[in-house]
Amino acid sequence: MSHIHIIHENEEWTAPLLRALDALGHPYKDWHLGNGNLDLEETPPAGVFYSRMSASSHTRGHRYAPELTAGMLAWLEAAGSRVLNGTRALALEVSKMAQYAALRQHGIRVPRTVAALGREQIIAAACDFDVDFITKHNRAGKGLGVRLHENVDALVDYLDGPEFALSVDGITLIQEYIKAPTPHITRVEFIGQEFLYALRVDTSEGFELCPAQSCEAGDAACPVGEDAAEKFVIVDNFDHPLLDSYSGFMVSHELQVAAFEFIVDGDGRAYTYDINTNTNYNPSAEARAGRFGMLALARLLGVELARQNMINGAGHDHSRARLRVASR
């Protein structure tokens, strides 16, 4: 029997998807790549493969999960398996440098950004910014590592203080600060390369903007309770010129599922600053709007599995693969 194979390293983020797959009756396998091994001589199992590997895996003790996943995705693609959010998606997920280069190539405006490796290079790069700027990790998640600085002196104090931490890949980004008229950003969700909805996110309490319910439980910037009711709001009848640009970008870069985050300055210019190929959905906002991302994603995976079953002859599994990955 063929299956939907979910590749990930965080069972809390994957659990809502598995519940949706269960509700729809779609068969699936859970591939937790926090550790494991893979015989590259073997043939992948039948079905479709969806990667939810996260750039923030190192914050959960899975430092090398993206590297293992990159190799596994290459193995799957080389064998001709149907992979959603494959190697090209993962390359964007783990590098904002790669994201900005790709977005600029596609004609999508991004904030001015300088990548620096080493303390003195970080300071030297910051000296070229005339106004407020932010520092952020090249490889991160949830907005971790984002810090606003008024000047270079403030940056030096931060670099020498206890709160500074390097990106896991060692690369710090120095980026122009885009001041919005109101403290919010917009996150645009796509599933199957089609627009799902836009989420208005209140940034007044910080930059850690993960919309997942599991983030709400522990992040000061993702509060819960009555005060959190309006932090994440799905926008009715959302329309923006960026929607066509994002859709075209996804087709060009072979992304099936993604979220794009942008901010608008006082002159109405939109700047895209993040692509999330391991997107999460806020359950409170979805319940209020009656729109559900994980259910839409589960339906997409079901359609993909049915298509592959037709191609492969009713889904018979001719695989010899014995994947030995951690099961949680």
C-alpha cells in the first residue's frame, strides 16, 4: 500500500496535519528525522513525500536534521519519487541569504541586507547603515535572533552582552529597518501553489511570530488568553499585487506549500522579508474565520497520493526500502 510520507523533526507542529489526514482517511507514515540512517542503495517506498523540515530544528536538539533531510530528499528525487517541498524548498528554508537572492531575481522587493561572518565584519557592515537597522540569523525560525539597533554603539553593546547568539550557520544578517505606520506584518499562506488566506500579525510585543499553537504556550511574543485574541487575524477579502508574484515564485522554485511575510512602510512600499516552507497555522484565528490550513493541506496530499496511485498502478508497493528513522 502506498502512503503519504511526512518528513519532519517536530511532532508538535506535525500533529495537527496527522489529525487532518486521519479525519480524511488518508494513509500516512511519520518520518521523524531527528536522527536515523538511510541505505542509499535501496528504492524509496511508494507514495508521496512531503517535507516539513524546519530551519529552527537546532532549537529542539536536532542540529543536523536539515542536513539529513537534504540528502534524503535528493535520494527521493533521484529515484523519481513525488516530493512536495523538496530540495529547492529546503535550501530556501535554511538560508535567508538564498531567500533574498531568489526574491530579488523574481522582482520582489526585499529590505537592504548585508551578510557578515565574524564580529568585526558585523560591525563594519552596520557602519554602512545610516538609520535604525536590525540584526537577525541567516538560519533561524519564528523570528529568533531578530534585534533592533538605533546605532552601531548599541550593536557593539549587544554583541558583547549575554543576549547575543550566533546563527547556527555563523552568519549574521544586518538589515535595514522598515518602519510601518502600524505595528503589524502580513503573512500570506499558499497551499498547492494557490492562495489560501492572509494573516495580519500584531508585532507590538516582538518579532517571534510563529503562529503555531505550541509556540503560543511558551513564547512571550506569542501570548495566549484574551490578550492574544487579535494577535493573529485572518484578513477578509484580501487582495494585493504580491499574490501573483508569490504564486509565480512558487512555480519557478518548485514550492508547493509556503508562507510569505511582508511589511509595508509609510509610503506604501511592501518589503518581503521571509519565506517559510514549513508553515504553521494559528488555530484560534482559523476557528474565528472558519478556514483551516492543515485540512486544506491534508486534502492536497490526498489528491497527490491518488494521482501517484493511478500512475503507479493502484498503489502497489514494489519497494525494498527499509528506512530506519526515529519514530515518535
